[in-house]
Amino acid sequence: MTGKYPALAGIHAVKNEADGHVWTIGEILRELDNVRSLLREKGLEPASIGSVVFNPRLTRSCGRTRRKNGVYSMDFSVAYFQHAAPDSIRNTIAHETIHTVPGCFNHGKKFQQVARMLDADGYDVSTRDYDEAYTAYREQKREAKPVFYILCPNCGKKMDKYVRLSPTLKAIIQDKQERFYCPACMSSGLQVIKRMPDGTETALKSV
């Protein structure tokens, strides 16, 4: 079945930290084919899947299915496959496969109906992919990230918190910028402060 898919580039295997199992693209394709066969046995006809890849930048969702000209492509989160429970991974693959069934591209009644059809086959597919282990990992990672805020050294006013260096912050960091002013004292000598989870702070300078 793998031969029906075009050549796949990028990451081909991801190791799950919970059980040490290495998930490959080929194994995902086999799991997809298994779910597709089960759906056909129930009188449904999943659409063609054009490509399946691991996506290291996909972090807000576990997997994602896209549709173009009747052909579906899937990408799965690398972080999710690393940190989720093995059963959850199988459910996520089934979740994305259901999206290829006509009328199931969203999470409406048809999707829910088809998801329940797979209960007898050992799957537990919901409209929202959820895994406690992966949720805990994301929360821990979020808490470990620094935050940034704007400080006016002239009057001590602190302004606006950010979770990443936005274009505004980058502009303030640049030397001799005069476009931004403190609303309290009108000073233009603002600073961007990086605050770590342990409370340490650093004033960022242009490089």
C-alpha cells in the first residue's frame, strides 16, 4: 500500500518516550490502511490520501488533514508522537482518517457517527484529539519559556508582556530607535526585558 503514496521528504521516524516505540511513516501508512479497510467494511469509502509527513512545527494540534482537488494530505506533530500515550496515537491516526470520509471533513454529526463505528474495533476517537501526557508536556514547555516586556528606565514603567520577540520588540531593541515612547514620561529610551521562569531578567541589546 505504501507504494501508492508519492515520495515523502523530511522526518521519517519519531521515537515515543513512553514506550520507546519508533513510529515510522511506513507504520502510519499501514495504520491508515487498516482504518480505511475497517471503514470500507462498514460501507464507507474514504478518499485518496496523497501524502503523509511528520511536521516538527505542528504543536497546537496532534494531526492535521488538508484537502485539495479531492486528494487529502496529512501531517502529524513530531512532539505529539514523542510524548503522547501509544493508544492516543492510534486514535489520532484514526481521527485523521475519518476526515477523508465524505461528509466528515469537519467534526459534525457525520464525523461523530463514523467515530462511534470504530468503537468495536478498539478505537476511541473524539472530535478533539486529547492526551494527558502530551497536554502535560505542552504545559511544562510553555511554563519553561521566557516572557518579554517593555521597560522605561527613565520612570520605571513596565508595559505589555509578550511570549515571543514581536516586530515591535525587535524595533525597540535596535539602537537609536525613536519611534516608541513611554506613555507616562514620553521618554524614547525604552528597553526590552527578557524574564526567565526562575525570575532572572536581562535587558536585550541589539546584535
